[in-house]
Amino acid sequence: MSRTRIFSGVKPTGHLTLGNYLGAVRRWAEQDQHRADAVFCVVDLHALTVAHDPARVRRLSRQAATVLLAAGLDPERCTLFVQSHVDEHTRLSYLLECTATDGEMRRMIQYKEKSARERAGDGGSGSVRLSLLTYPALMAADILAYGTDEVPVGDDQAQHVELTRDLARRFNERYGHVFTVPRATRPPVAARVMDLQDPTSKMGKSHARSAGIVYLLDEPDTVRRKIMRAVTDGGSEVRYDREAQPGVANLLDILSAATGCTQRPEELAGEFGSYGALKKDTAEAVVELLRPLRERHAALSSETAYVEGVLRAGAERARAMARPRVDAAYRAIGLLPPE
Ligand code: TYM
């Protein structure tokens, strides 16, 4: 039997956050690359779906790759590359646009939320790029090009992976079996880390206000300050209730995840007599969790040639993996082979 294939990615639209780490990246490093044939991608093309600054996207792409290595991705164990270095993604994306429907794309929650934000000009440009609508077809191409079995992601990407499954099945039924039908995997806790200042919305790296967002490269004192100032709820009892006490529940999720999920957030709640004590322990746990990553990042950030080498070799391997399946999809859908 062939090994399980895992694919996942991160979009360089901002600095990576604690949400990215607990929802996805940590599992890639600690589990996925050790147990499967794992492919990880800095999905730079996806960063062009909203108003962007070219120099910033370039900088953030390089930084994301460096942070992923600092988080423990090992180029000897997994394939790490930049999406735009492998043409198969955009080649396949078009075929999937021809498989998906307009209605399916418009139903995507992220499209609805982000297009509303862009239209309102709230940090956006006042207009919506067509690529924001077609984005899930490119994401499906990212996944399907590699014969992926599992996609380790946070909760916010579950709907996109569900659509990917539908597209894979539909393509296979219409044109013959080309694609593996993948499934999303999620972490046991902290699959949706919330903003510390607004615990009813997701901690997102591209949000304008940073007080509620812990970035992976924040200084320890900044991490402490942000967590100590987290918005908590009315009352003073520490209970795990996501509806009634979203701020406290978020801290309990973070603490549980940061301490290796040895205790569920519900159990942890009973150990704290005050919000202050919960915040203090959570802050220290996060500082400790991120310490090795920060240290490795400091060492790696001057090793630009090393990082570039990893990405070059990764793109070569990724191309060789994706090419045959994308070629097969071109033939299956009715396109004449070039020779
Ligand atoms: P992105 O860059 O927004 O996020 C990268 C990963 O981090 C997870 N995540 C979170 N998990 C928990 N709590 C949060 N607050 C939080 N914020 C982000 C995301 O679920 C994701 O797993 N569309 C994707 C990138 C992508 C991709 C792919 C992923 C493109 N092609 C193919 C998997 C497979 C995205 O925007 O992720």
C-alpha cells in the first residue's frame, strides 16, 4: 500500500498567528510529516485575491517559509515549496472552475465575509477581485493535484475541503477516475482560535487590529500583554461555555492546546478561581510554546540561501508529484495531448 499523502498550505497575507499554529502548523511539524508523505505549501497565489502590495507578498512568502521551518518542518521528511513555483496548480484550477458551479462558489462563507469587507472598503479596496470568488477552485487544485488523502486544517477551511471533495467526485463520475477524494483533519482542541479582543470572531492574520492577535514572532512580553488584556466575560466564575463565555472558553482552549492537550479545556476550567489566574497561566504556556520557534527563527532568518535551496528542491519534487495527475485530468476532460 502506498503511504498516506497529506497536503496543506498557508496564505502569505500577514504574519502567521497562534491560530495558524494551533489549528494547523503544529500538527504538520509534530505529527503529519512523521507519519505520512507530507506536502506543505506557501500559497502565494491565494494572497492576490484581495488588494495587495507586491513587495509585501514577496516578503511574507519568504517569511512564512522561514517560520514553517522554524516551527519544525524538516525538508528531509516533507516537501515544502511555494505555490507559484509549480504551474500545475493553476493548470488544474481552470479545469476545476469548469467542474464547479457559480452557485457553489457564492455559497462559500469566506467569500461572503471577505467580499462584504472588500466592498465596504473596510481595509479593502471597495471592489471585489474575481479571483476571490474562484479561490476555492484553486484551493481544490492545490489538494487534488497531489492525490491527497488528508488535509490538516483549522475549522475555517472545512467548507473549502468539503467543496474539494464534491469537485473530485463530480470530476471522477463525469470523466473517469483521476482524483483521490480527500478529507479534512482537525486538531482535538483549538480548531478555531478566536481574537482575544473580539472572541466571537476568528483570530485572523490579515485583520487590521493586532491587539487581539498573537503572532508567532511576537516578543514574549508582547504575548503576555495581549493575553493579559484579553476580553473576558461578565461574571467571574471560570466555566467552559463557548456561547455564554466565549472569551474565557477561548483562553481555556489555548491553554489546553499549548500544554499539549493533556487536559481538556472543560477540565482545566475547574482549576482556576479567577480570570486573572487563567490569563497568567495561559500567557506563560504560550510564551513557552513559542520559545523554540522564535529561537530557531532567529537563527534561520540570516540563512536566506538555505531557505531558498529548500524551496527550490521542494518545488522540483512537488512538480514531479503533481504533473502526471494534472496531465491525466487534461486528457480525461477532453483536451488533445500536445504531441
Ligand atoms: P490560512 O492561511 O488562512 O490559514 C492557514 C491554516 O491555519 C488555520 N487557521 C486557524 N486555525 C485555528 N484557529 C484560527 N484562528 C485559524 N486561522 C487560520 C487554517 O484553517 C489553515 O489550516 N485557504 C487556506 C490556504 C490553502 C490551503 C490549500 C489549505 C490554500 N490551498 C490547500 C489546505 C489545502 C487559507 O487561507 O489558510
